[in-house]
Amino acid sequence: MALDSTPLRYVGLYMLDLFCDQLHEPRVKATFTGQTFSGARVKATRAGWRIHRETKTATCPDCTRRQKDLARSFAQNREMKKARRKER
């Protein structure tokens, strides 16, 4: 107990430090806080970060956007190839 006989308050805090796992300079990093891991993770995903729990890595918003664009272009190329095959 504190000297004035009021109980001390306990504040739980979880700090999540993220570093982008992609190879680019300068190294991108960010810190998110919450009462639990889930709370900090929600803030990070809202900011655009992608967190991979099984590999314990993270991807920054810029790299996440770039990866989505690449996946989209690969899918479009695949569809175009399928359409060409059907025309033959």
C-alpha cells in the first residue's frame, strides 16, 4: 500500500516492437502498445502491418502493398494465359 493508504494501481501494458522482414534500407520499425498482445496487434494491423505469428516476422505497410500488387498482377497474368489457351 502507498503511504496515504490508497492501493497502488497496476497498469498492464504490452509493447510490440515491429521490424520489417523485407530487405530494404533504411530498416522500417514501429512500436505499438496495448493491454494485451491482441490489442497491440489490432493497432498494428490497422496501421497496415502484417504479422506472421508462426514465423515470428512482420511486414511493413509499404511491403505489404507491394506484395499484394505483385500477387494481383500474377493472378491477372494467369487469367490472361487461360483466356489465350481457350481461344486456341
